[in-house]
Amino acid sequence: MRVTSTDWSGYGAMHRPWNTEVIREDLRRILKKEYPEEDIVIDYVPKEKEGDYYTNLAFKIASREGAKPDEVANMIARQIQDPIIKRITVHPPAFINFTLNEEYLYEQMSKDRILDIGEGKRILVEFVSANPTGPINIVSARAAAVGDSLVRMLKKAGFNAYAEYYVNDAGKQAALLAESVRQRKIEISGGEAHIPENGYHGEYVKEIAVEVIARGLENQDDIKKYSIEYFIKDHQRVMRRFGVEFDVWTLESDLYRQKYVDKALGLLKEKNLTYTEEGALFFRTTTFGDDKDRVIVTSDQRNTYLLPDIAYHLNKLERNYDQLIDIWGPDHHGRIKGILGGIQALGFSADVLRIMIVQEVKIKEHGKLMTMSKRAGTFASLSDLLEKIPIDVARFFFLMRSSSQHLDFDLDLALKQSDENPVYYVQYAYARIKSIIRFAAQKGIDLPEKPNASLLKQEEEFDLMKDILKYTEVLSDAVHNLEPYMITYYLIELARDFHSFYQKHRVVTDDTQLTQSRLYLISRTAQTIKDGLELLGVSCPEEM
RNA sequence: ACCCCUGUAGCUCAGCUGGAUAGAGCGGCGGUUUCCUAAACCGCAGGCCACCCGUUCGAGUCGGGUCAGGGGUACCA
């Protein structure tokens, strides 16, 4: 099975028509009228080639019918006619290229296209969910950026999307933290610390021990409660600082209190999907395609993570979401089959949950990759990273790569405040536009309500118009693939096209009509940049 | 031993349902400012898409194999 996000079952594959107002859908509809049975693919024409969009329809038909592709292409080209298409050209071997009508572009540009592919469906994105036993690490930071951006994108695309953080406060790790703190407390009081083998050795444990002493906490439960809460608060604070808001924080301990764990266990037993072996209770995940069955209750009667995890997903499903998305770190990929098995065991389709694995992050400084072990690395935690670089830069960099890709975080580049840093490149385009609009206002030229768009005839102007219209298509692709980096790439491209335009053509001139048309064009550009940066959770300053 | 991710320009990466002469940023070299922000723009150099086999009219993209790097493989999460 495929764990990364390309095929989003339940919402249709990308080539299927979406309920969206985008240009390539207009083209698809036109072709569909003549070829209702065909699976029509519309893509962008490479730069430097004639036309804006193309289809490979002729190849498909020719291949199936044993005809010559170029003849089929010419036949199709003769057949298709529509006001939005200025010109259809056939290029060897058999591409059919469409050049859009300028009038259509002018008209589309002044139209607000709203993307609604979610149709109000309820979708829950759970991410970060770091154990409350230490600071937020870099991979979790990346997951935070990706998850938060995803929620913003989904909302923009018409979903009712919610962000959730799950806190493992009841398991073995929490107990280990408490014991580690207690040992440090003994040490501070003059005794010898016996930290458990798998316990927590970080410096921060000592700090908590000091706090615990100051509060006079003695028994294990109180120490545990204090330590866990310490990190929950820490995580909440850091997430807020990073600009990530969660709608719901769910505690594992609450799932126990509300009997969800008992309920899940009962359901599994009831369906005869468990058995006992050597004192441990196994869940038959092999029924659902796992390579071996998994233990859910250990021989010493403790629950493994899988049982409360299944209970948690039962809890989520009972809250009536149409779709669940979990974002996990690379070290958790081994859990996928277990949890999907659990969901199916509870009677749901495996499709209701999509699990994204966000790959690891390495920090690169002075051309060298730094290890990020808590012992050696300075950048073990998100807070450490944010001490060094601005939030905008951190978020943008985390969203520059597809999430299934290992990420090398180039700290030197991130620290550069000018030139090469792509964050500022995009922000600068926006600030520049705002500056031009202010300049025009000083000269007494205001943004027009309805500009005379037909004055825009330059190549760079058409490039910008097409970019702006492409925005909803990019958003649609990004949502479908659950990949925010597509937005990032698009914004860099849009900024580049604006900077090129700026260099070549003056906006504010004595020609008031043309000035107004161009003001309108660049203000639409600015609006698009701002919208896109908001999806990434990156700020958009008016001046730089 | 098994599982996951990855292998495209000097470096970091795009290239989505197979389609045109494989793209961008950074780095390198060379240019651009009496004018709305030079945090910008323009040009040049740089690639046997790890390798082999297969499917196909067509493969960086799909399938099989090999090699290499990273991560994970508890009755931890």
C-alpha cells in the first residue's frame, strides 16, 4: 500500500473532473462535448512553446484505433471550436495546444474564482502529537508546518477542516519521565540517581526536578502530573509561537476515563479478532494485511500503544468526520498497518484514514550536516531553531519540499536576510507592489474598480494574468496531493514573473488609462501572493 | 533478515494521471540603476535523470532486479 499522499481515495483521482472553476476544467468540458467517453487530460504547455494548455488526447485515440497520431490530432483540432480558445495548433508528434483568447483572460482575471472541492465535508487533521516527555523536536516542527498549512488549504478549498493534537499522557513513556524526574530529585537532595535504562537523561529533567522540589511534590502521581503538564504547556506555548493553532487537544488519559479503551478492546474481542498467547493478548492484524499479529495487552497486563491508538481513532470516528488525516514522523511507519487494521476491525473502511509520513529533517550548517541528537546538537528543539531564525523563514523552508522527501534545512541560507533567501523574494514582490500602489496614490491615481484590461498586451502582462488564474488550479492540486510545497513553488514562480514584469514595464506613467490597468493587474498579483502566503502561515509585510 | 524514504546540474530540490529540446533556487562567470524598493532583473556555463532488464508508438515517470545513502524494525511511543 502507498503511504505517501498521491491518491486520495474517496475524493477521486486528479484526472477526474472536480467541481471547480478553473481554466483547465473549461477546456476539459469543451473537449468532453465531442469526446464524452475519453479520459481527458489537460496540462500546461512548457515555456517557450506555443500555447497555454495542451492535451495528449490524440495519442490515446490513435494508439487505441491504430491510426496515425498526427492525423487524429489534426482532425480533433479542426473539430474543436470555442470562444475561449483563440488558436489550436498541432505540434509533433501529436500534441494539441490551446492558446487562450485574450478576451477570456481579461474577463477571468476580474472574476473571483472560488474553489469548492470540499463541499463542506468535515475533515480532521491530527499532527505533531509529540509525547509530553521532552521539547518539540525538528521533525515535529516540520509536521507542525505541514499540518497547519494543510488545514489552511483544506479550509480554503471548501472543507470544514480541524486541527487536533493528541497527547500521550497515560502510557509507559509518561511513567518513565516521572521516574526520571524523581531520580533527579533524589540526586539533588544528595542521593544517587538511578535513571531507568530507557528513561530520560536530558538536562531539562533536572530543571523539572528543581521545580518539583520547590513545589514540595512527593508522591509519584503528583510528580508525573506536574511533569506531563509542564510539557503540555510547553508544547502549547511553542505551537502558538510558531503560529499553529489547534482546535482540539485530546488526552490519552481522557480516553481511559471515558472508557474508550475498554470499548475498543470489547469490540475487538467481540469480533473474535483477539487471542491469548504466552499471557499476552494479540490483535489479529494479519486479517487486514499485516505481516504479523500485534500485541495489545502485554503479559504483565499493560496496554501497548496500539490499543489506546485504536480507541482514539474510534473516538475520532464517533465525532463524525468524513475523513481523517494523521501526520506521523518517519519512525512511526511501522504502526500504519496496525492502526488501519484497527479501523477496519471497528467496521470502518480503511479509506476514512489517510496517514501521511513526514520525512526526517537534517540541519545543514557551514556546508556540513549536523547530527541532531539531543546530546550533541544545538538544534534538537523547535524553540532552539526559533531562537536563531525567524518564524517566517522556518515555516517557508519546511514547506519547500514535498513532505515525503528527506529535508536538508540549509541554515546558512535561512540566515541570509537578502538576495538568495526565497522567503524574502516572495515577500519582496508583495512589498514592491504595495509600494507602487502607494506611489500611484500620491500621484492621484487610484486603483480602478473596473479597469480597461484590454490595454494589457505585453507578454509579461499575459504571463502574470495566467499565473493568477492558475492559482486555484495549484491549490486544487496541492489539496489533492496533500502537499503544501506546491503552493510554495507556485509563489516563487509568481514572484519571479512579477519581478520580470516590473523590470521591463513601468506601472505609473502619464498614461492614466494604462497605469490603472496595470495597477489592477499588480494588485491582483499582490492579493494572490498574500492569499498564498497565508496558506503557508507566512507573514506578508507591506514594506520591507 | 524484514519494512519505509531517497538516488535528476558543484549543492538543495521540482518534474503530479507515461508524452515536446529534462526545470528552478543556491553556488560560479559576465552584464543592468538619471526611472514606481538592486531584498530586483538579464545573459553564460553546468545533466548518459545511480545501473541493468522489461512493458509501450513513447520511460526521469510504470514493473522486476542490482548497487548506494538515510531511517525504522520491542510485549516502547
